[in-house]
Amino acid sequence: MLEEKKPKSWLKSVSAFANGLGGSLFFGVDNNGVVKGLNDVQHVCETISSKIRDYMDPLPEVEMIPLTIDSLGVLQVKVSSGNYTPYYYVGDGQRIAFVRIGDESIPATAEQMVRLVLKGSNKTYDSLVTDYKAEDNTFIILANEFKKRTTQDWNKKFLVSFGLVTGADTLSNAGALFADDCPLWQSRLYCTRWDGKDKSDAINDAEFTGNILMLLREAMNFVKANTRKGWEKLPNGRKNKPEYAERAVLEAMVNHFIHRDYTVMGGEVHLDIYDDRLTVTSPGGMYNGMLIQNLDIDDVSSERRNPILANVMAQLNYMEKRGSGLTRICNETKALEGYTDELKPMFKSTPTQFQTIIFASPTDINVGDHVGDVSEIKLSDRQQVILNLIKDTPSISAKQMSEILSVSQRTIERDLSALKEKGVLKREGKDNDGVWIINVG
């Protein structure tokens, strides 16, 4: 029945549907789905229209559809997904925007309100203008990455054409994310290598904050340093058989950094490595509000929460301008030797987060750290560069290496500690006048 004296009880669902994917309310049907019928469908229809005009702002797009089921009158109130969010219920001295979570309509949180306002103003988070001045920021990491991946010279004009700097010479949020000293503290990455198949004891962990390209690089270094690389003996050498397809992992990390919801101030991207799988989790569900596990991956269109970020990463050849990254993750994993259907990547989402799960391929042939040769020990790209620096200058300090590699001293010290734990490196002498010794077997 229609609760005429308590319109908020059902108008909150009208608000939630308009603020989300749309939906329908059925009057004349009880909570168990049993058709009870309405005595006067026309009266109910007119009353609903009146209450919506009186208590909703702005007015949502609603269609009244009279139905006859088992000779009983039922009214379907079909609410379309709105373009002018947020849609508020205004009454009882309140002004509340509702959102749909599961089968409930609840008041929107502060973060959800930000997203609704952005949607209603046809803006995205990465396009918003900040107070950060372009002249106070540098983009050396972006420029170097552009030249490395495109073989083209970097031009400062790209900052404006890419949407990173505005005409007033201030940074957009996208520009802040690509700045060398990214000031957005929610741009963070947590990495953990767990001992076993669940979150029990951590073998290794690291936390990074800042530039999106730096986070991507650190994520890939962490994966390389914390996963096994099986190998098979051949007549003239050996053949590497990694646990994960590197391109699949890279695609997953790129997707999560691009499509995550940066309006979630207390959220970050999590990279968790277990004995049998690798998972990446980030704030924000599917941009269209749907659940990925209910969809066919091949039919998922590429809808971008942060189109400027996506465009810049496409310019850097980190992603294709068309198609779904989820399909590419599956295809790259499928191409890995030893692939079976059980290893097909999985994708899960809720209204507040998205997760990618990539399963480890079998590495039962000569698997493990081979201690007879440094070349057999798993090293990240940066750790290999550190060893090269030490070969040239055995007395080099962590601070000097951090300046050369443009990373923090803490990061270098973490790598040095890892190299010592692997038996690759040791220190002789005191900190001030000692030297590094590389163990070559």
C-alpha cells in the first residue's frame, strides 16, 4: 500500500534509484512478492506524482506503469538513473540524498556525496582544478617515462594538452598525481608478501606514497622481488618459467591506479602476494555501479572514472585506447606456459572496492632460490641497478644511490637489506668508511 502520511518511507528509494542505476517500486505487492492489488490505482498514481513534486529536488525522471496481475491492479513506479545528481528528499526539515546499498536505501556518505556532485556537474575527480601552481612542481618522472616508452621528445606543452595543467597554470588533480612530488596523500600503495595462502604472517611489506608512475614502478619491483621464478634446464642453458605473466600483472596495476576512486581519502591500492595467488584491491567499485562478478568479462565496456589519467597512460603506451584491460589480463595469463582453466584470473567488486585475483602458475621444475649464482636469484630492476652502482663504486652510500636513482633513501635501504637477506650483498667496515661486497657464488 502507499504510505501517504509517511512519504519518506518510499521516496528515499526514489532518491536512491535516481542517484544510482535506476530501479522500480511496485505498489500492490507485499514484501513476500504476493500480489495484493490496489483499490484505486489512479489515486495512488496521482498521489505519488504529487509527493514527488513536493518532496524531491531536483525532480527525477519517473514513469508510472499500471499493471494487471491475476485480475488485480498493481502500479510500477519506474525511476530512471539521473543525470543531475544528487537527488534529494526534502521534508521534515531535512535535505537528504539516498543511495542504494544491496536492498536498502541509506543516506549518502560524505564521499558518496562528492561522487554524486561530480556526476551531476558532468565532471570527474581527475579534471578538478587544484590550488597547486604548475611553476612549483616538476614532471621529470613523467617526461623521462614518456621518452622511454614512446621514443619521442617530451614537450612541456603536453602538460596542458593532456589536461594536467590548466590555462591558469594550476594543476588539475590528474596533474597532481603525475607531479614528481605528488601532494595527494591518498595516492598510496601497500604491498605485502604473506607467508602461506592467507593473511597470517607477513614475510615482507612496503608502503609507498606519491607519483602514480612511481607507485607503478614500485609495485612491479615488489612483485619481481617477492615471487618465484621457476626454470627448466635446456641443452644450451635454461628457460625461465615465471609464476605470473608480467604483462598481466602490469595491466592489473595500471587498471587499479587509473580506475580507483581517489575521492576515498582513507583508501589506497593494496597488493597482496600469497603462495598461490596475487591480489590487487583498490577503493571504488565498477564506475557504472554494477558488480563485475555478475557480468561476462568479454562484454564489459571500458568506462573510465578518471578519463584524464587513462588518456595519459594510453599516451605512455601503458594501456590501449580501446578495449577492456580485464580481457587483456586474462589473455596474457592464458599465454603463460602451464596455463589451465583453473588459473583464469578472477574479478570481484562491491559498491566500494574492486579486486583482481591472478593465480600463480605451476613452478614445480627446479623452483626456488638458486644460491650458486647471483643471476639465479630473484632481483627487482632497481636492485640490479644498485648492484651495478656498487660494482662501480663499492664505497657508495645509500644516500648517494637514492640521489642517483631519484628515490628515497629509505627505499634504497630497504633494497640493501633485502639483498643482504638473499645473501647477495654484505657490508664490511664501519658505516662511514666501509665498503659493499657482492657475493657471486
